[in-house]
Amino acid sequence: MTRYHAAFYHLLISLAVFLALAYLVLFVWFPGFFFTIDGGWEGMRIIIFVDIILGPTLTLIVFKAGKPGLKFDLTLIGLFQAVCLLAGVYIVYQERPTFFIYYDRHFYSSSSDTFTRYGVQAPDPARFSADTPARVAAILPENPIEEADVRGILYRDGIPAWVYSPTYQPLAPHLPRIINEGVTEASLRARDKEGRLDRWLRRRDAEFSDFAFFPIHSRYRDAFLAIRRSTLQFEDTLEIPPPM
């Protein structure tokens, strides 16, 4: 067997592992538009480098038929690749979005370290939603006194309302109301300096009135999120700079 054959077989094994991990990243940890806006692609690049490039390349360099200690060298390569891959997968898993939060006409994508950054404990997503990430709305109390108490806590602790988990409620029951709180067409077009809205609508053979658009904020990208009015389903993101 030549080194090229050995590297090729190593690549085939690595591709099988990659496909399993790619499924997790694309459909479980960063589903739908979260892959684009919230670090899914950045995480995938780590996995591609470690799993598909690093391991087979080391095999190509080291392998030589009949070389003394070849099995030991290949074992070390396999262990090194496995450790690096586990570390990379752990990083991607830790950075996955755990909550998708609506507050005050904006959507926010947050991972567990978002809560840590503000000095609060990350809540359990399963308490609020079976979706991944958990879809919630941060709803302040209707009672003015109770609302003032909550805002006092937020001011004292220096945290934004959308990070304050005691205000979280499942998002789905609020969507029929939320769908009417999207930005106006005029305000969206005023921000659309490159004509992206019309191209986005043409690709879907749709009109502006078919969707409600909301600013969405994440670690890697800020854009607008479209919700289809007829089904209350999240359609996709639109790359227009939103208000912060």
C-alpha cells in the first residue's frame, strides 16, 4: 500500500465521521438560519480542518510501507486526531444557540455563555420549549408595580431584559400577537441600500405583506428575520442591517 492509498482510506473514514457530525451541527445544534447567523459555519470549519484535512494529511506525510514503528506512528496520529476532534466538537457544542428570545420587537439568539457573560445562571431550555434552540418571549409583568420591580432588578444587575429568564414564556402562544409588531415596509426599505429585499421576495414569488420582518441579533451577524404570516413559520433571514 502506498502513502496515497493510506491517506485515501483515512480520508474515507474521516468523511464518515464528518457526515455524522455535520448532521448534528446542521440539524440539531444550529438548525435552519442559525447555521448562518450564529456560528454554525465557523464551527463546521473547525471540524473540517481537524477531521478531513489534519488526519489524512499526517497519514500522507508519515506513511511508508515497511517503515519500522509505522503502526505506532499511525496510532499516535489517530489518537491526536481524535483528541483534537473531541475538543473541536466540544467547542462547537458549547457555542450552539440554546435560546431564541423575542423582546420588544427584536429577536435574540443566545448561547449558554451569553448568560454567563451577564453574570446570571443559564436556564434549562427544556423548561420552556421542545425546540432547539428553545423559543421564548420575554414578557414583563402587566402590573405597573411588578414591572417597576423587574426593571429595578435589571438596572441593579446591569442585564438586558431579554437575558432575564424569570420573564420567559413559550413563544408560540404569543406569535399571533407578535406577527403584527414587525417593521413597516418603508422603514425596512430605508435600510436596504443594496436592493436585497426585492431580490429576496422574488426568489420566493412573494409580496412584502406575506411576511413580518423583525431585527435579529446573534454573535456573528445582525439581520432581519422573516416570519410567514399565513403559517407563523420562520422563513429565513434577510441581510439588511437592523437597528440595534
